[in-house]
Amino acid sequence: MEKPVLEVEKPVTEKPVLEAEKPVMEKPIVEFPEFHIYNTMTKQKEKFIPKEPGNVGMYVCGVTAYDLSHIGHARAYVAFDVLFRYLQHLGYKVNYVRNFTDVDDKIIRRANELKEEPLELSNRFCQEFLHDMADLQCLSPSHQPRVSENMDQITDMIKQIIANDCAYPVDGDVYFSVDKLPSYGQLSGRKLEDNRAGERIAVDLRKRNPADFALWKAAKPEEPSWDSPWGPGRPGWHIECSAMSARYLTFSFDIHGGGMDLIFPHHENEYAQSCAACSETNIGFWMHNGFVTENNEKMSKSLGNFFTIRTITDRYHPLALRYFLMSTHYRSPVNYSISQLEIASDSVFYIYQTLSDCEEALSPFRERSPKVGATVKVTSEAQACIKKLSSDFQTKMSDDMHTQDFLNGTLQEMLRFINKSLESIKKKKQQQPSSFHSLVALGKEVKEVLNILGLMSSSTYTEVVQQLKEKALKRAKLTEENVIELIEERAQARKDKEYARSDQIRLDLTAKGVALMDLGKETIWRPCVPVEPEESVSTDCDIRVRPSQLLIRRTAELVLLRGFWIKVLDDLRKALIGQRKL
């Protein structure tokens, strides 16, 4: 058999181009998708355009490390982790800086209580924070500077502010003079007369204006201190972020973020310091996330109404907490409740059970996967679904990161379509390759968006499903053996026609967050959103449900119960189809 002859088009003879005549090749301009962000400074959404094409500088205020971090902290750092991931997805190279405050009054007080050295205590809680962030799948920032490691930068900036006549030393302290900066209050929208001195702290009569704030604090006995031109002492709270952001990002960078509680005084004072130190200070976007509330009251350590990240992840999968925090727009308050955590946990279970089922269905197909270069066909329905998921994800995220709309909308549609496709494959005796190719493409698309959102675990789908089941059993105060015994007891009751007893077993388990599903002659279980009588609400655990939350909880459960049973019926139909094949 003769080899086919390929026709090669002959090149057209052209006049040689002289060196001087050769066109200068310009670097291609890379266009990035449009992205709009709400800017606290201008009080409106604006198109994001970085100061340096292709590169983004982002600074997010970190924790004061004196205790375990609570879910209010998780709210902030999950929100900015999503931003970090999304910017990278868009193709930007991001220099993400998140600091640690390891020198502070709160740290010193706590260290004295525990009879520890302040820097040792803060280092310990810095490590605990990093452990929590890893659990929540927050990527490590590019830099994580600490105040104690940046004293030279801090004192140098204070010297510059004094040289620019915007600060003054008094008895070893240094104060910023707010009167020297006409634009003071621009970020928060507050006027100087609104800052009522003495409301939270005693008025210092040495200040020129009661609103002036400390850049440097003179040393007190038995407190950590550093040398400075004004004598031994330590920095005020606000100056640290100005100095560290300037060190790692210069005075002009793209995004400065933090919680809404930082707008005033922290970010207002920080911006004032930076402007006083360098007239070319320019922050492109100020971004702030909403509070976590309990009973519509801000959750904080000072109010004593907080739950640590560790308390929550002891009972719920970290992905469930991340999903819960992302189920509300990042600028809106998140009202904490057990029912919402249960709903988030159930949603994560549905995602991973669907992906696990998909992986299992594809296992035989992968063994006889098509050769490299072979034509791969995907059904038109699957193509439409993939296109819609990709388009909707881009639309929702590019409009100030509306993660909640995507998670509760198009993603759920995609998962239902995958389950429908799995049913179709099980029904057909002759399975078409396009059906398997479609499942591969669908699963890949879901995995990609989950990865961008930080919801894709490094564990296998099956492992995550098992982890979620173990957490559900822990919350129910049951073991797998207990559930199996109750399933057997229920089967016997049904056999003896004691239907009231069998129904009661199912209801009792449902109240504890364990759903039973009868699949032919077999009964299996899965986690579910608990549905229990109001009088049996438990208050003997660290994560409480208060009476005023019961109406909100009941409403949420009723609204989402329909969605839960749709998921259960999906699983039931698949199992029944499998039984018929056998």
C-alpha cells in the first residue's frame, strides 16, 4: 500500500526585506475579562484595571494573634481567598500580602494572664491561624509579614510623617495630627466633628486634637519594647499596615481589603498615614466584607458571642463552613445559625456524592478510553449545560463576586443534569460513547469552577463523602454501628407489620440528621438537614440555637426540605434502576 502523497504549497517568491525595512514586532496586548468591584472609597462598583498590566498588588489586614480565630475571621479570609483565586483564574499574577499583628495591647494582656512571653504567645496563635486557613482551603498569601519583623520600616515611616509636619512627639509618644490632612474622613465618610473623643477611651490632654491617634507608644514597665528616636516603645495599631503594605507593594497598589469594622478607624487612619508619608499614595480599590452576626448582632470576641473556627470544624466539615460563608454575598452580613450550616453541609454532600457517582460510572469506560487523537463527541445537551455553567460563572463572578447566586443556581442545575445523565446511562443496555464523553466533560467543568472557588478538596470524592458522614454521625451522637442496628430494627418492625415503630425509627434518625432510603430490599443512610420538634432543640453543646432563631430555622428547613428530597429521590431512582439491571 502506497503512502498518501501530501501536497505542499510552494512559497511565493518575494523581494527580500532589508534589515532596516523589517517591521518592529510589538509585544501582544493581553486582554483580561472585565471584572467589576465595589469600591468603598467611591461607594460604587467600578471596572477593575490594575496599575500594572497583568499584575495585581493586594493587601488584606490580618489577625491580631492572641487567641484562636473565630468565624468572623474566616468570613474575611475566605472572601479574599476567593478574590485571590479568581484574579489568578483571570490570568493575573497576584502579589497577595496578609499581615500578622503580633505586637498589641490585647496580646500583652493575654500573655500576662497566661504568664507567657507576648511574642511566644502570638507566634503560637499565628500557627493556629495558619492551621485553620489550611483547613478552610485558603491559599497561602505571597507574603505574611509580622509587626515584630518590620520595626525599622515602621520607625522610618513615622520619621517621614514627622518630617512632613503631620505628626508630633510628646513624652516618648508620637501622635498623628488629623488637622494636617484636609481629606481625613474621605474613606469612611465621617467628619472630624463626628469623632467624639472620650467615648471609648479617656481623652489625652497632650493631643492637639482629641481625634489625633498614636503612631508610637512609649514603653511601659514589663512590656515588650523597641528602640526608636523617641525612646523605647512600640508602634500604634494603624501604622503597622501602612509600613508593611509600602514595603511589599509600594505606596501605590491595587486592592486593600478587610472587614467592614476596619473602615473606621483603622483603614481611615492607615490611609491618612500613608498619604502623609508619601504624596503619591494611591490605592485603587478599598474592599470590605460584611460581618458574621448572631441574632443580627455582630459576632466578636469583645461581645462574647463568637464561635471559633475550630469549634465549628470539629462538628462540620471545613468545606461546609466555607460553603456557608460563600452562600451570602461577601459584602452582606451572614447570620450564623445551625440550620444554615446544616444546609451548607448537605449541599457539599450533594456535590461530592454526585461527583463520586460520576467517577464510579466512568470507571469501566476509562479502562477502554479512546485512543489519543480519536474524535470525542459530547451530546448537544451536555454542551449547552457546560456553556451555561461557564457563562453564568463568569457573569456572576465578574459582577463583584456573586458566589451565592452561582452556588444556589446554575451549579445546582449542572449537578441535577449530571444525575439525570447517570440515570440515562444505567437505563440503556447499549451505552453510547458520547454519553460517557459527556459525563467526563461535565465532571471536568464542575471540578474547574469548584477549584476556582476553593471548594475542591485534595481528598478523593469518596473520602470527602465519608468525612461528611462521619461529621454527621458525630453531631447525631451516633456511630455507624448504631445506625446499622436501627436499620435492622426497623426492617424487623416492618417485617412484623409494626409500621408505627418503623416510622418512628426513621423520624428519630431524621431529627438527628440521618436519612434512611429504602432501595429495593436494602436500606442505606445519608446525612440530611435535621428536622426536629421545636421542644427537643438541644442547648447542651457549644454551638447553640437560641429560641429567637427557631422561626428562622423552621422557615429555612421547610424551604429547603423540598430540595433535599429531590436529591434523595435522585439517589433512589439511580439505585432502583441498578436493581432492575440485576
